Amino acid sequence: MKNGLKRSPSLVLYWENDSLICEDYLSKKRAVVAPKTIELLQSTGSGNPSPSARRALRSLAGLGFLRRKLNKTQVEFGRWKWGAAARHFFFSTQNAHLNPVSKSERMRYARRIIAPDPMPPVLKSYPQAAQIVLPKLAKLAPDSRVAMKIINTRHFAKKPLALEQLNELLYVACGKRSIIDGGIFGKLLVKGYYSAGYRHPLEVYPVVFNVRGLKPGVYHYNVDKHALEFLRPGRFYNQVWESACRQNWMKNCAAVLMVTSVFERTSWKYRHDFGLRAIFGEFGHLSQAFYQAAAGLGLGACTTYSVRHALAERLLDVDGVNEAFISLVVIGRKSQGLRQTDR
């Protein structure tokens, strides 16, 4: 690039109404640009640019669209085996909840956006189709009875978990079941939930607040050894609370299971951008496994997508590119009585 400048690898250009937008989805900077800007961004030739071109180059450099040196995250992009669609989706949406807002602000926002539109129906039926009314179940299988106890718990009692309960929760939900021979794909790990191609990119980091037999702090669940690796001692509730956009229903929980993804495990086999979707689907399988294991133990569980990725990654000391935060599962003892938000 002229003047030793390099294009940021996280640039996208698109039309918005009648304007051409150039955006860096890592830095979140965007600007309306003239179509001829594309030529400046594309140019790698030598020669002396005109004064107007030099001014334009300085402006692009000031916005970070052109750089003399890439930052660490941009360099690590080279390790991603997925293309532009996956990169743009993941990095442009991960900080959607960058600035948490109060409950009153959320309600004002909700009233404003729902006012013009009627609520869409939550049930679907085919009135013209023949219906077979199913009989009421007289008796449920034992596992089904456990499944019927699953609710989205958002109110926790301030009581400790036993280490034995956390032990069983981790093993049942995400412990190693076996190793199978995957042929050219090597030895494959089998757990208790579905993972595309048995790649199992997800890692679980329990952040412990109130578990008998464990010091408060950040742990990593070692699946192979079925062991907790103690990474950082301390009471990190405020950091986790901030990572979860200050949602006060987390109060009194015993632990939060922070879940990350090591992307290369999946992208090594699945090179198409759909592989990123598989990882988010896998978190759904894992979180439901935690819900079911918690129900079997008489505990409560809840997950949320209102998260601030950068804060969580700082707490877990992961780089956000090769291993990135996905979401979390809150675990604790249920308070008495079902409330409106526990569903």
C-alpha cells in the first residue's frame, strides 16, 4: 500500500440508503465515503499520489481504515479458517451490549419499539388440517419427570452448593463419556451433548462464589482429567455481573459457568462459514444439558445472551480471536416459589 499503509483486514463496505459506508467492525468506526475511496483502499501501486489523494489517505488512516501496523487481533485473523461472512457476523455483534442500561431505560425502549406493532402470535396452527388430540399422560418415565422440573431460574437463595453437586453437574452435562476412533479425523471425544463432528470447541470456566470445599475464584474444567484447574483466586462477582450487563437476578447465585469456544477445533474440519453457526447451536445443547443436570440435583440454572464479551474475555484471560467468550450459565439453589421471570 502507498506510504507503507495497510488496509485493516476487518473493513467492510456497503450501501445504506443512498450512502456508501466504510466500516471497521473491530473498532466499530464507520464513515460515509465516496465511491472513489475504493480505489484508494485497493491501490498497491507506486508513484506520487495527488494532494487530494494524500488528504484522503490521511483521513482513512486517522479512522484506522489504513494502518502502518496491524494490532494483535487483526494479525490473529490470519488463523481463522472461516471467511468474511463469519468474521463480520461474530465480531460486529459480540459487543451489541457494550453499554448496559437501567431497567427503566429498557422499559422505555420496549414501549417505544412495540407501540407501532401488534405482538406477533406465539402459537401456530393449521385450522384446515385434521387434528388427532393426544391423550393425557398418566405416568411419566423417570427421566421425563426430571425434564418436567426444568425451568429458567432467575431467583436464587443465598445458600452454598456442595462441591459434590458441582462435581456431578459438570460430569453429567459436559464430562467425557468415551473416546472413539474417527478414522482420518483422529481420536474423537464423546460427551453428553451434541457437537458437530465431535469437535467439541466449547470450554467451561466455573467462576465460584459460594461452593463448600472450593475457594472463590476462576477455575477451568479439565474434561480429560475430570478436574478443576484453579486459575485465579478472588471474589469476582462484580466482574461477572458487569459481563452479564448488570442483571440483578444473578444475585445470590453460587457459581457462573463461563463458556468459551476454541474456534479452530471446528474450523479445522468445517471450513465453510456455516461452521460458526454450529458453535452457537452447540452452546444451546450444552446449556440445556446444564439445565437438565441442575434439575436432577434440585438446583436452578439460567443462561443469558445479554453479555459483554470483552469484559468476560479479560476476566478469563482469553484473546477473543482464537478462543472467545460465547455466553454463560448461572447456577445456584432456587429460592422458594415460582416467580414471573422463572420461566
